[in-house]
Amino acid sequence: MASKAGSLRRIVFRPYVYSRARAGGLAFLLILALAGCTGRNDPAKLLPSSASGWTRTGEVRSYDAGDLWKYVDGAAEKFVAAGVRRTATADYRYQDGIDAVADIHQFTAPGGSKTVMDSESSAGSQAVEIGDAARLFSQTLEFRRGPYLVRIVTYQDTPENRAALTSLAQAIAAGM
């Protein structure tokens, strides 16, 4: 009879130990996953220091939703209404010939990046295959991937703009 009680105790006791160990293991995995994703979710970390002939020429600047108006005055309301979380921007130079600015807007959900991109005219653009959707103008390339909307604008209108914009956009997309 004592042996039955001992085996019953183990059966009752084991699920408790197993569930505590399992909960601890799951908590550990969750912490690892969050730690690994933190940098990846920060749009500033998605702007490369150099890529495909492009070199970042200054520091990355970041704006939260509440202070986005300091950077995109007049259009910040549209981004905030769509759920922008934060924006990162940096200046670039392509092979000492083309200057550009790259912006990455991070939204709380993928629908936000789609809403903003769809709200703007695509007249005069051509579709390119980058991210979930992309369009290329003579001096601008914008694309969206998940909760991110990326816009790269050059200051010069040169024949090599389209190829140069595409190469920087592809480098940014590869880091996402």
C-alpha cells in the first residue's frame, strides 16, 4: 500500500514540477526573443552605414509619433492617424554624385504603412519589386514592407537616379 501512495504522490507532484519548469523555460525563450527583436524593430538600425555605392553622411535622426511634426511638418497628422510609432531618417551620398535622404516610418501595424502609401499619388511612377509594394519616380523610391514605409528622395535629377535609388532601397529591405 505504501508503494501505491508513493507512486500517486509522484503522479500528482510531477505535473506541478513540469508546469513550473515549462513556465520558466517559456519565460526564458520569450525574453530571448524580445531581446533579439529589439534592435530589429528600431527603424534607425535598418539604415545601413554604407551599401551598394551609398555612404551615410551623418547621424541617424529619430522621431517618435509625438514629435514627428518637427520633421514632416504639415504631413505628420496623416502619419500619426495611420499609427506611426517612430521615424528614422539619414542623409546619404552615392559615389560622390547623388545626395539623398532616406526615411523609415515604423507603424504599429502593417495597415498603417499601406494606408499612407495608398493615400499618395502614384502618377508618373513605375512599379518595382521591393517589399510588399514599391514605386519608383525619377527622384524618389518608396516601398512598404510589413509595418515599415521607406521613402528615399534624391536632390538631383540624373540619369542614374533610378538605379541608385533601387540599390539603396534593396539594401534597406534586405536588413528588414
